Amino acid sequence: MNTLYLAWRQPDRRWWPVGQLTRQGSDYVFTYTKGAISAEQAGFRPLLTFPDRDEVYVSSKLFPLFANRLPPKSRPDYSDFVQWLDLGPGEADPMILLARSGGRRETDMFEVFPLPERTTAGRYDASFFVHGLSHRPAEAQDEASRLRPEDRLELAPEPGNPEDPHALRVLATGTHLGFVPRYLCGDIHSLRAASEESVRVAVRRVNLPPTPMQFRLLCAIAAPWPAGFRPLSSPDFEPLHSLVPAQPS
């Protein structure tokens, strides 16, 4: 996992990808994306950590803005956190942890997510936690708790959604459990348009209480990678600069 995006979201659920974090060898590189310009209309401004929108930032260590979104290994529940993400101890790479967990904090409006990568088998594989389960009624939460790995799930478009016409509901035996994360919806619509019957969504892991609700239901989506397909293809995901960064200080 070598490319992550930083999204800035608003209470009204609008969001923009405002930054791109890549790992290049042993260095971490951050640059703003075109989404940062789009988000200015809603009040987004350059971050204190990255004050110059026209700069490419490089560091031999993971930038604090991202590192602080992961629990310290000294925390008693750290091993539980890794298990919630369906990762083994050997997979506890910070980029992988951020990609799987989303890096959300109660103290700000940012979220982290990965750039989906084409597998060696030529497929689109992605994992995501169902969003919005905490806002669903008890019956939906109970249904989620009864699911098992490999159980098939359905996706239902919600074009009338006033906040996001591309929204996709996640359903289990007809019960609305929540939503696919917004950053994946465009990809999934494109994959289904290419071959809807080949897009498979299934349960990957169910974490029971007292696991935080945002980590309760981990899903996996798999589909053929169509010819010419490009994930996260909106212009907002394009980095503002592709300059060769300066040497890390």
C-alpha cells in the first residue's frame, strides 16, 4: 500500500479529497490535490502541517498528521485494533493500518483512504467498513451482528439521496445496514456498468460489541478490472504538483 488520500468532510456530509500521501522508497511524500481547490468554497484552508499549497512535502518519517491517527502500540487494546481490521501482527504497517481503519478522529473532520490497486490477477479488490451503521435502527445492527464471513451482501443505488446521488446502500437479506464509503461509490458504479453480475460484495469480518461501531462490519468487494479502467478518476483526486521533492531534512 503506497498511496493514500486525505479527505476533508463537512457536517452536511459533503467531502473532498484534499491531499495525497505516497510512500516512495523509505520516504513519505505529501502534496495537495485539486480537491483542495474545490473545497475552498466550503472553507477549506491549507493545514498547519502543510501550510503551502504549492509545496511538495517529504519526510523520512510518517507525518504527524497521519501518525497521530493510529493508536500507539503501547495501548492495551492495540492488538484488538489490529484484529478488528482483519490484519495479522506482520501486516501492521502504518500505511496499511491507515488504509483499512480510515484514520478518523472525533477531534477533526478528516478521513484517510487508499487508492485501489490492480491485483496481480488483474482484479479490483477493496475492503471497507460499512458507514452509518451506528445511525441505523437496532434491528439493522442486530442483523449485522448475525452475519458471518463470506456472507453475500447486496448494493442498492440511492439516486434520490439529497446528500449524494451516487450513494450505495449495503443490504443483508433486504435489511439496510448502512452505506458504502463515498470514495468507493464512483468506482463501483463504473465496475457495475462494465459487468454488474461480476461485482461481488461479501462480509469479510464481523466485530461484535464492545468494538466501536465504526469497526463493526468489514466488507470486501471484488470485480474484474475492466480495460482502461482508472480508479478514483475524478479530477479532484489529481495531485496539484508532481515536482521532484527536495531531500528530506
